Amino acid sequence: MSTRWYPIYQRGNPQLRIFLPNFWMKLIRPAEEQPKNVATFSVSMQMTKYDIKNYLEKIYKLPVVDVRTRIEMGKTKRDQTFGYVTKEDDVKIAYVTLLKTEEFTFPDLFSKKEEQKKAEEKSLDDSKQGFKRFLDRNKKRPGTPGWYSI
Amino acid sequence: MSSALKILNVAKCVKTLCSSVSNKFLSSSLLNRMQSQQQQNVLTALSALNTRTFHSTSPRQDLMEFFDDPKNWSENEVKVGRAWKLEELRIKSNKELHQLWYILLKERNMLLTMEHECNDKMELFPSPERLDKVKISMGNLETVVRERNKAYHLLETGITGERPTRMVHNPLGLRHLYRSCEHVLPPHMNVKWIKSRDIGFGGRAVRKFLLLYREKLYNIKRKAKNRSRNEVMMLLRRNPNIDVQVLRSKYPNVDIDKLLRDDKTRGHFVPKVGV
């Protein structure tokens, strides 16, 4: 873990407590359609199912019913010019089942962004038009400053 | 954490010790001043605790904690403060550090989630320096915890209590720092490990590799040496009145006396004769 190393498992109690865990968890958009109480996470590779359960229960106070994990192999890619093969890192994906009453759908984060983009484009077009008008007006008197005429 | 708690106890002991010693030796006025200062410090710390809340948003107890504030979803830039500094963390108690660690952990998870989603949707992740700031803060926090651990261990046992390391040779005969870790089996029972050690590095190919590798290392060293010598030479040539002592302290590996005797350190000008 953080300053220490990951301790090996020892049977019996009390289990070793981890005080400064260094694990990360990303909530990701599920590739396939999932039940409403299932959330998909991308987690640290060294995390076990128990780690994931404890992490969510203790740090995020979420009611976890079941955890299933798989390791997704990173994609290999051949370089176009030199032909060598590169591989992305493997990632651990965890499917966390919450209580039946819980409902979670991955939110659309960029719904407002479309409108913003349109507004920005519009303002850019307006300014472009304005500049074009200014140029047209000053065609016959080049070098005249903008404040010279209305 | 047990060690951290012990540190607290040790700190208390030290405090009582100090007070007993000070009762004997210090004058009463000085003592009073010290006590009032301590009280003030405690008061300021308490007020800081009350006023400064760690989390700016109200805690949400669901999966939406993995996402940023909805206000920031469509922003192109999210304004945030700086990372936690070492000196700020040093005056925090162990409990506060522990709490802060989890806040930082949650923040990092949130940022990673947002970054992943932005990458998926081909959008720009706003203010990616936030991740670096969290990373720096976490590193600093770890450093502080480590310092405390070390101090406690040195006080109690005389050793640092850090992870033990030793220099070992790898199968290619290169020395590297091995950081010891726990093993399930003791070394004499770990047959696989013993077999892995049978591969020596006395072969011809390895010897050739080591020769070339060492040559490479030597060349790097040699070139660095030459570079610094040339630097000093050019400095001497361009600045005839340069302070040699400063040069000596800045380039301790360069033989400046020899260079001064050399013709190459003389500038391209006619020396003044008879002045």
C-alpha cells in the first residue's frame, strides 16, 4: 500500500488493517446493458473482490451485495511505420451489485455542452460577420481606424 | 495506525517530561508565557478546524460521489486551489491526516472517473492539473506519516522501521537495490526460487554484456567530466577576472589549477604588457 507494501494474506483474526489505502476505483459506463442496481467499475489491478466490497462499504458507505471481477486484456496495436507491436495495460473490471432498491443509471455529462458549443459557434460567426462588414466598408479607404465612421 | 497512536502517547510523555523539566529550570515568567502561547496555539487550531471544512460540497452517500459537481460538467475550466504543502500537513494531528487521506482518495477517484468518461466521449477533461495536485498532496501526506513513523521507531527501537533493503546481484550480474518483502515460504523451502538462483552470470555472453555495459557507463561519466571541464575552460577564457574560488566550489571535480596553466584558457585578446 501507500508507504508500505501489500501484506501477504494470513489466516485468522484479527486481519491486518490498511490505514492509508492507495487503491483507485473508476466508475465507468457499462459496455452492455446492466440491471439498474449494478455498477461497473475499473479498479486497481491488485484489488480483490473482498477489497472492492470493503472499499465501497467502508469509504463510500454503499450497500454492496455482490462483486464480480474480470481482467480485460489491453489492446495490441502494430505501429504503422516501423511495425513494432505495442500493448495497452490490462484493466480489472468489477461489476458491483447493490441492493435491489438502489437504482443507478450512468448520467449524461455532456448534454449541456452541445448547447454551449452551438452558442460559442454562433458568437464566433457573428464576430466573423462583423469583421467582414468592417472590411467591406473600408474597401475604398484602406487603413482607416474603426472609430472613424459609424 | 497502532504506531501512530503510540506516537501520540510518546508525544504526551514528552510533553509531561518537558513540563516537569521546565518547572525545575525555567523561570516562572517564561513558563507562563509558554503556557499562554500553547493555549493560543490550541485555540487557533480549534478555530481553524471549525471554520475550515475539508469538503466544499455536502457529502452524498451514493454513487454520484464518483462524479464531479453537476455545475462543472459542462465547464471548460474548473478553478481549484493548490496542493497541500508539507509544512501545512506537519501541524495536523494523525486523525486529521487520516481523514484527509480519504478525502483525497475520493477526489482522485472522482477525477479519474471524469477523465475516463471525457476520454470515452472525445471531450477535453477540464483542468487536468487537479489530478497532479491530488497526487502531490497524497505524496506529501505520506511523507509526513513516514516522518512520524520514523521518529517513533528511532525513539523506541533505535532503527528507522522502514522497509529493509539490500544490494543484490540479478541474473545478469547487475547490482540493484532489493526491497525485502514478506514471503509465504521460507527461503530454504522455496524450491522455485532456489532453482531460479542456479542461473549464474559467469557465462561468456554475460561477461561480454557486462563489459559493454560498464563501458557505456564509463563513457557517460567521461563525457560529463569533459563537459564540465570545457565549461570551466570557456568561463575562464571569456571572463579573465572571474572568481576562481566560486568556480572551484561549483565545479569540484575539475582541476582548475591545471586549466589555468593551459593555453586554452587564455582569451582572444592582446595581453596588456607593462601596466
